Amino acid sequence: MRTDIFARLDREPEPPKIEPPRMSRHRIALFGGTLAFYLAIVVAVLVSSWLVTLDWKVMLFRPYQQWPEIHAFLDYYVVLGQRGPTATMVACWLGWRSWRQHTLRPLLTLGAALLLLNVTVGAVKIGLGRLGPHYATQIGSAELFAGGDIFPSGHTANAVVTWGILAYLATTPRARRYLSAMSAIVSLGVGLTTVYLGTHWLSDVLLGWTAGLLIMLGLPWVEPLITRAEAWIFAQREILGLGRPAPSAPVAVGGPLTVPLPQQDSGEVPAQNLARTTAQSPPLEPVAANGTGGRPRPHTSHPPHLVRSERTPVTPAGSRRPPHADRTPRGGTAPARPVAGG
């Protein structure tokens, strides 16, 4: 019994035809506008503009003190933006999709998106080194290059990418619309929750939304690489011998073992061979009528009385042997019996 993870993929010779999103002009325009907005936020924080002032006003407002009754719920809701739990849940769903659709594209797309997220967001976090609201030292300062890792918001960017990948991989336009709306609501809620809890500045959340959206808009550029990676994985599977085994004929348990006999080219037995075989074959022994299973009777001086002696012995179906030569057909004259002791 096959137990490898590619057993289900072997049931279909080709994956279903699912068209990935293309990098159309409309998508390129959205990508360019989002990239410009991303750079504008970074510049606004670098020059300590009005955006940094707004960050301080929201932080000093302390939303978690204004509405403490929702604090417990939002502590759990923010988990929807954490990398470990969300990536595990989405990976399980996409793994089931890969098993059902006989393709590795869903899992590879998720891996590529998370890799891009780690590289881009992580590089900006480390490069700018901004401190969070709870660790701020000077009112009105942007708190940059202080050894922090808060800008952009990783929770927000992760929510955009992790839940947005479900909409990106949707197979119908209707499902894509619904999943896009769901991912937008979840990521919006996660970003605002971090501001409520005081773990991120408002500008952190804005840049996190923008960073996640850039990754989702640029994924079609990565599709050729995903296709080549899938082809390489399947090629390695064939090299390692993990493909489907050669089909073999089923053998019935306890059934007879059939040995093929050699046949001539014509597939028929010549007439002279059939006659020679018939002539050399010994005559069939008559079947005993005493119900003893065909065992011979003991020898006596008088031949036993045969009740069915006048009948022609039955020749087995398909047998090449002729009936017994010393039997008289029905309706004929039986030979005279010798009288013992006369």
C-alpha cells in the first residue's frame, strides 16, 4: 500500500487547468500606485512630518483605556495576524487543495508569498529600527534607528498576505470576490487592533497594509518560477523512484496456477498431428456404476452384470479420445456370453 505524499497526485496524469492571475495593465497600475504610497509613508516618517504627530496623538489617547471592555476579545483577535498560527491553518487548507487538485501550486504560492514577506518587511524593519509606542523615549520623535523592529507592522502585513492568498488562489470569480472581502476585513481589523493595544504606531499599520498589498499585486511575476519549481519537484520524484509503480495483474488467492503452453504460429493444431495424438492415446476406461468413485472391482470368475452395458460411454466434452471400441451402440446386437461350467 502506497504511503508517500505523492500517491494522490499519481491518480491524475495532469493537474486541472487553473488560470493564475495575470500581470495586466490594471494590476501594474495598482502596483505602481501602491509602491508610490509605500514610499510616501516611509518619507513622511523619516522627516517627522504630520504623520508622526498623528502617531503620538493616537498613542496618547490610549484606546485600550477608553474601551477596556473589548480588550479581552481583541487580545485573541490579534492572533489572526500572527505568522505561526495563521500560516499553519492556511497551509493545511492549501495542502488539502493540492491533494484534491493534484498540483503543488497552492502550497508553493503560499511559500513564495511568505518568503517575499519575510525578505521585504524584515529588511525594512531592521534597516529603520523604529521603537514601538511602549518603548518611546521622546514625545514627537519618530524613534527611528534606535534598535527597534516595529516599522512596518508585521502582524498587519502577514494578515494581508496570509488571508489574501486564499483569494488569489480562488478558482471562480465569485469565490475570489468573497475571499478578497474577507481578507480585507480581517487584515483591517488586525491592524486597528494593534493600534488599540498600543503595540504599533498608526503609520506602522499603514505601511504594513501597503507592504502586504504590494506582495499580493506582484505575485503574478513569480508564477513562472513557481511553475518551474513544481516541475523540478516532480522530476526529482521520478529520479528518486517515488512515482507510481508498474501495473501488475491481480492474482486470485488460492486460485490455480496457469502455465501457458507453447503455440504454433498459425494458432491451430494440424490435422495429421491431431490424428497421431488420437491414435496413440489409450482408450478411456469405463466409469464404474457402483458409486465407489471409479475404483476397480475385485477379480471374479464370472464377469459382473453391467446394468448399463448396452449404452454408449459418454465422452467428456472437448476430449480428443474416441469412445471405447468394444462397446456396441444402442440398438445393436450384444455378443453372446460364454456359459461357465456348461
